[in-house]
Amino acid sequence: MSSKNYEALVVYSVAGGDEKAQELQARFQALVEQNGTAEETEVWGTRRLAYAINDEPQGYYVLYRFASEPDFPAELDRVLKITDGVLRSLITVSPEESKAPAAEEKATEEAVAEEAED
């Protein structure tokens, strides 16, 4: 199997303080590094939520960018869902990764159109 690039945006609870959120961030950073290649981790810090989640008006945002085998994101999502202190999470295929097939498809369509003209 080949590895793909992913992004995971995680919102941690700040009810226990920023220190608790930073501990969770380090824990999941280690999990990503064990199961893939961590490319970049952007810590956005504490921000106001658009709406309260579990009666919490703020969350600690972290964006992980990593490359892994296709089965790891499902396991990461499972662990995030059962971990206390995680308010929300979203794992997606990196935008650069998802654009590549569309570009290849467009190039193929253009080549077919050129052949049809000849």
C-alpha cells in the first residue's frame, strides 16, 4: 500500500486548563509519529467556538498534517472519539492529495478531446 497525506483538525477541551489540552496534543502527536510521518503540527491555541460544545465556549485547536497508510486515519478517529478531553475532530485527505486525481482526470479528458479533433 502507498501512504497518503492527511490533515486532522482536533479541538481539545480547555475545562482542565491549557496544560491538559497541551498534554493531549503531545499524546496524539506521538501517536501520529508512531503510525506515520508527521509533516507539520500547527497549534492554533485557545479560540472561541461558534457554539458551545458540552457547555464549553472555548476550545484548544490543533491541526496535524501527516502521511500514513490508509488504515491509520480510521484508528486515529476511533481513539479521538473515545478520549475524554476531545471536543471535536475531523480527519481529511490533504487538499494537495485530493487535487492530484482531478488534475490527472482533466489532462486525460483534454488528451481524448485532442485525439477526437485529429
